[in-house]
Amino acid sequence: MWNYRVFRYEQDEENKLYISECYYDDKKELKGYVSPLDIFNKGLWDENLDGLREVLHMLLQATTRPIIIISEDESIREES
């Protein structure tokens, strides 16, 4: 399963926030992510307007969940 989440790099002195995709296992535990610095290099897209609206809705939903912190060693955890 995947969705979008808000991320922050732990070592970023500016505390910038990013949105990116993340992946969950069958137990719904966070297992991986697409680098927030890479996610939009391909552009935000879908095959039709309804699909694009759904992606935008998922991006907005990401702002309602805890922020995911990316550590210097690229491990991830939810912000407490």
C-alpha cells in the first residue's frame, strides 16, 4: 500500500517540508519512501483529470498526518 506524506530532513537547518510517496507493508507499517527531492522531477501527473484530482486530494490528506523525519542515515520515523 502507498500514499503521500509530509517529510522533513532531520539535518535541514531550514526545516523545509516536502511531500512524497511512502510505502507500507501488510501490517500497515511504514517501510519505505521515494526521495522527496526526486518525486516531482517527473511532474505531477495522472491519465485523466479525475485521476489528477484524486492525487491532489491525497496530497492534501498528507498534511493531516504526522510528519515523517528522514535521518542522516536515511532511516525514517514519525515526528513525535
